[in-house]
Amino acid sequence: MAKLEGTKVVTNEARMSYANVWEPKAIEGNEPKFSVAVLIPKSDTETIKKINEAIEAAKQEGKAKWNGKIPGNLKTPLRDGDEERPDDETYAGHYFFNATSKNKPGIVKKGTGAIVEITDEEEFYSGCYGKVSVNFYPFNANGNRGIAAGLQNLFKTRDGERLAGGASAESDFADEVDNDDFNEDENLLD
């Protein structure tokens, strides 16, 4: 169940793309940040509603930064994958937003009776599924005004097909293993 608290949202399960959550990365000469694109199925109306409510709350907070009114050309983070990425099947049927942070997000999963930290960088990747804790906040920088998504924490729920063109070595060479090729009596080091 998605949660909303002011401008903070914890999503239902979403798919991660462009997951740059282990080391901060500088984009176009800007300050290095951790980031992830969060793909929310359009069928998840609960999460979308809560995100829109958080964005509205952030707009109200932003009035102080924007001379007491909400600008008409305000940039908002929630975007339509079908409209903005029509040639990318991963984004089809999804809304998405990019969340960033100067601080490393907490990255966890369900363990035996507890939430446990994920430390293996191979375990949280572009293509996996999870929930995201994000804070929507107003900004006014260099003439740009809008609402941004601040990445807080990530909760992995399950694996998914890797994105960004990277397949695992196991999947690339799975057809090379034929159980008939191996014999317990055979010395494989000859």
C-alpha cells in the first residue's frame, strides 16, 4: 500500500531504471548525485494519486520561493512514458519520475523476520522491482522553477530483467551447460 505524509511518498512496487544508487554520478557537469528513474504502472492509481497529492503540497510550500504564487510554467517530475518515450517498450504503460539525492539512499530488502541492508551492488540494478521512499520539494534555481523528487530509500521486492543492455554471464551462456556433458567420474582438470 502506497503511503503519503505531506510531501513524502512511499510507492507501491515499481520498476527501477537508470539505477545509479551505489556511487554518485555527475551529469552535464553538475554536482555528483545518486539517482534512479522510477517506473510506475499506469494501473497503480493509488501511487499516482499520492504522488500528485505530494506534488500539490510541494507547490503550496513553493509559493514562498516563487513570490507568493505558483508559476504557470512550473516543471513537475511525474511524466508519461507513452508520450515521452514512445520508442522504449520499458516505459510503455507507465508513468515515471527521476529521483536524485546528494546522499546515498538506504537500500534494503526483506530478510528473515527483518529488513536487511543490501550491500551487493549486483543485487539492486536497473530492471529490478521495489518500493521507493521519495520527498517532493519545490526549487527555484537559475530561472527554473518546479518540483523535484528527492530520493530517500529503496526497498527491493523482486528481480526483473536487467535493463541498460546488461545481461548476466549465466544467462548469456546458459545453453553451454548440458548435464549430459558432465560425468561424476570424469576428471575435469585433465
